[in-house]
Amino acid sequence: MNILLTGASGFLGSRLAKVVNTKPFLSLTAVVRSYVAVPAADIVEVQGLDAYTDWSEALANQQLVIH
């Protein structure tokens, strides 16, 4: 299952990313505002979180979004 996690560098998101990474059947893509390494995750960096943000790259092939 492909999971998109927003806020992966934050307090809760970083802990959730660690849990997801222990499950071999889960694939994690992390969305961050500025590049921060998230272990075993593909990173999508976004500049702003507003109505004009293009989410198409981040949402491609995702089955679950955790925001």
C-alpha cells in the first residue's frame, strides 16, 4: 500500500513515519515544506500549502493520505 504522509518532519508525523517503515508491505511518501530526510521514504517538497499548491506529483499512485 502506498501512503502519502504530510507533516512527516513534525512531532507526530516523524513518529508515524518510523512505525510505517517497520511494515515491509507499506511504501511511504513524505510531504515536507523544506527538505528533511525521512528514513525509507520518497520525499516531495512543497513550497506552500495553499489553494495554488500543485499536489499532482505527491498524489500520484497513492492509496492513502494521512494529513
